[in-house]
Amino acid sequence: MAEAEKKFDIVFRGDIVLGHKLEDVKARLGQLFKVDSARVDSLFGGRPVPLKRNLDAATAQKYQAVLTKAGAEVSLVPAGSQATSPTKPARGFTLAPVGASLLRVTERSAIVPVAIDTSGLSVSPAGGRLVEHSELAAEELAPVTVPEFEVAPVGADVLTAGERQAPVTEPAVVADWGLSEVGDDLLKPDEHQAPLPLMVADLEADLAPAGSELGQIPDTRKPLSPDTSALRLAD
């Protein structure tokens, strides 16, 4: 049989495409197949369910693309290879699809809305106090004992005679000192430091006799003679 003549079934096992939410996928499948929510929930029972049968390859691929976009993970199998009657699982447990609710509709607890009275609430401005002044607890001020002070006049001694401490003086040991005469050398001969010799460079020069003429060195350069024949004086 040629590839174009083969027939396929679209099988759904309850898996959803990664990134989609289960409730959104169920809503889209209900819109595509025009069925109620109970019929859609039966598709997510964990067993393979044929959604479309005996489709050619092109039509089956189009259905597969639409269902995948809706978030349902479907597969194409040869027509008739999928059992028409649902079979019970061999064991007592089955794996629910990713994101499926593990509770039946009858097992889910109903959400009872709670009425909250917000008439006594108000919105404070940004940076304001969240507690009113009337709601603040009164703070008890601790008593502070303030002694009786007096201000002394400017320049007065703020210490009494009994508060003032006598200065401690150390006895000075005076050796047998004497005074030198004016102009005497205060250093002993062995306390003097020898002066450092000054290095004087030897100059290659001769001394002229006393009274000699120390004239300048004659200039041997040739004087310049510019050509002024082309110059004219302006009127």
C-alpha cells in the first residue's frame, strides 16, 4: 500500500504539551470537539483514546498540528491498531497526566466565599503613620533629677579651696656648675669635630703679571656685507 493510501488514527493518552496548563488544554479540547467538560475529563483517564479514525496522512498531520497547538500531546498510529474498547489497567494504580488533578469532582472541597467588612478600613498616604494618635499608648516619662546649678562669673575659679590639689614638684638636682667667661670656647678639645676638607679642582690657567692688559680675544669672523642695490626708499 502506498504511503498516500495509508490510513491513520489520532490517539490521545492524556499528556499535555510542556508549557501549557491543564485547565487551558481541557477548555481548548472542549471547544474543538464541541463537547462538555465531563466528556473532556474522560479523555484524561490515563488510557489511550482515539480522537479521529481512518484519516489519510495529510489530514492526520493537520489534525495533529492543531491539537498540538491546543496543548494536547497526540500520536499517529496505523488505523485499526488501537483497541476500540477501553481496557482496564492490569494493576490497581495508574499514573495521572502531568498537571492533572488527583481528586474527583465530588472529592474536591467547595470554596465558601467569606464576606469581609472593609467599611472601617482606609488607605493612609505614602510615608504616613499607620496608627492614629488616639490609638497610641501613653508614654510615661521617667523622672529626671536635676541638681541646682549656679553660673559662676566669667574668670572665676570654679574649684573651692578644698577641691584644689597642690601641684607636685620634683626636687631638682643641681650639679657643680660654673659660668664661663664671655668668648670662651664651651667645647673641650676632644669634643671638636675636624672640618671636612674642601675639594678644589685644579685649573689649567696662568696668572698674568701685575698690571697686564687683559683685553678681549679678537673676533676673527668675517663681517657681513649685504647687497642693498635692489632696495629703494619709499616717497
